[in-house]
Amino acid sequence: MKQHGELDGKTVLITGATDGIGRALAQMCWQAGASLILHGRNPQKLESLLSTFSEGLSGQTASTVRADYSRLQEVRAMAGQLLAEVPRIDILVNNAGLYPSKRVITEDGFEECNQVNYLAPFLLTWLLRPLLIRSAPMRIVNLSSIGHRYVWSNLHASEKHPFYWRWVAYCRSKLNIIPWTRELADQFREDGITVNCVHPGVIRTKVIRFLPVSWGASTQSGAATVFRLITDPKLDGVTGEYFERYKISKPSVVAQSTRLQAALWRHSLRQLGLKQKES
Ligand SMILES: NC(=O)c1ccc[n+]([C@@H]2O[C@H](COP(=O)([O-])OP(=O)(O)OC[C@H]3O[C@@H](n4cnc5c(N)ncnc54)[C@H](OP(=O)(O)O)[C@@H]3O)[C@@H](O)[C@H]2O)c1
């Protein structure tokens, strides 16, 4: 029989739980007693992941939800399903992400990397707001990257620019996560919801296999960084921060810009056809 853990009675939604950091995090949260909602895009991988969770505490459950983030209608359907079926979410980890092999424009008209890494989690979090507010106090953690430091923002570049450099596209999507996190933190401040983002370290997963590097820590090491952010009682009330591994860190000057934060928020709402008052 399992011991009681620090996430007993909590429900954790992890996006991109079928591989890498998300998969390792799911195992850690399960060991800590959490009920899990595991998101992925691939039904076979979801099924195989689900089969690894057995022998929980009484009341501990694991379930899956599927959506390919390169199709925004699937993100909307996923949010609809969660709103209909899930009574509460104590922790949301926006972890799903990809490194692009080439420029793809999705059926929604957006550059795929920015859509999967930024616009889709933006949309999901927006649509889940009533459930998140109802679940407060709760925490949201978004996966950013230290790579955000190497790029400038260009809100209009990704679909229109004739040149495409996949490293820049990836880093820009991860830069967007930071002002978005800060804006969410501001908007949720009175609701008992904290929102932070994290660079989990350089972790050996398929996201970094493209890089000419031979180093990289284990997925457990990356997951431990996120696990601390979602569980450490010392972080109660800490919100709007960017963590590099375990430490609060100043993000790049661009990422700290309040003008960018406001412009990006308006631009993203417009791109997704959302209105501020919509809930
Ligand atoms: N690895 C690093 O060094 C590093 C550093 C900084 C930040 N990060 C961030 O950490 C997060 C996790 O990455 P990872 O390194 O663990 O990579 P990973 O092993 O490739 O895991 C990525 C997860 O996202 C899912 N995903 C990819 N494309 C998707 C789509 N179109 N729709 C829905 N889900 C999709 C993957 O699904 P499949 O299993 O079907 O592929 C997988 O579950 C990412 O946001 C990444 O940017 C990673």
C-alpha cells in the first residue's frame, strides 16, 4: 500500500504528459498521491501511459484527455470536456511543447511552433477560467525556456516573415510564455490563483535532440524542478515569476516589458477571436 504524499486529494492536469518532462512529472505526482488528468495528442501513447498507474491511494484516479495543439478546435473540445467532467483542478501544468522541424502553417493560420507552445495553452487556460477560479487556491505553472534570452519579440513575424529559423521560432514561443504568465498572474491575483513559469534545465528529450549538444539532465531532474514549483508551501502566494530551475530569476529585458505584456495579450486575444469579457 502506498504512503500518503504531499499531493493527497489534489488533482493535477499535466499537458504533454506522454513523453519527456511531462511523463516523469506525472509519475512523481502520482507517487505524491495526486489524481491525474493526463493530456496528450497520441491515443496509443496515452493508453500506454495510463496503464502505468496502478495501486493508488483510495480515491486516487488517473484519466486522459486528448488534443492535438496544432488544431485549435481540438483544444476547444478538450476544454469543453474538462469543464463538463472535472469538478476541480488544483494544479495546471502547461507543459506540452515541440521544437519545429520546419515551418508549418496550421489549419488555423498560425506558425505551428508558436501555436503549439504558446497560443494553444493560452486558449486552454482562457477557456478553463471558470473551473480554475472555482478550484482556487490553485497553481498554474507554464514551461518557458532559457532560450527566451536569445530573441527579440516580433508579434507579427512568425506567419509572414520570408525567413524561418526554427531555433528563433522556438525561442520566441518560449519568450511569449513569460509576459503571458505575468499578465495571467495580474489578472488572477484576487482569485487565489498563482501563475509562474520555469526553465526546467537542459533536459535530454526530443525537444533538444536537434541541438549540437551532448549534455542534458534526466527527465526526472526536469520534472523535479516543476514538482517543487507545484508543491513547495514556501511558494504559496508567489506569482508572476520566472524560475530558472529552482531560483526566481530576472527574465530578459524584453520579457519584462509591460508594453509587450499588454500588446501580446491584446494580440493573442485577437488572433484567437476572444474578447476580454468572454468567460
Ligand atoms: N528539454 C529541455 O531541455 C527543455 C528546456 C526548456 C523548456 N522545455 C520545455 O519543456 C516542455 C516539455 O518538453 P520535453 O523536453 O519534455 O519534450 P518532449 O519529451 O518532446 O515532450 C513534449 C510533450 O508535448 C507533447 N506535444 C508535442 N506536440 C504536441 C501537439 N501538437 N499537441 C499536443 N501535444 C504535443 C508531446 O506529445 P508526444 O508524446 O505525442 O510527442 C509530449 O507529450 C516543453 O514545453 C519544452 O519547450 C524543455
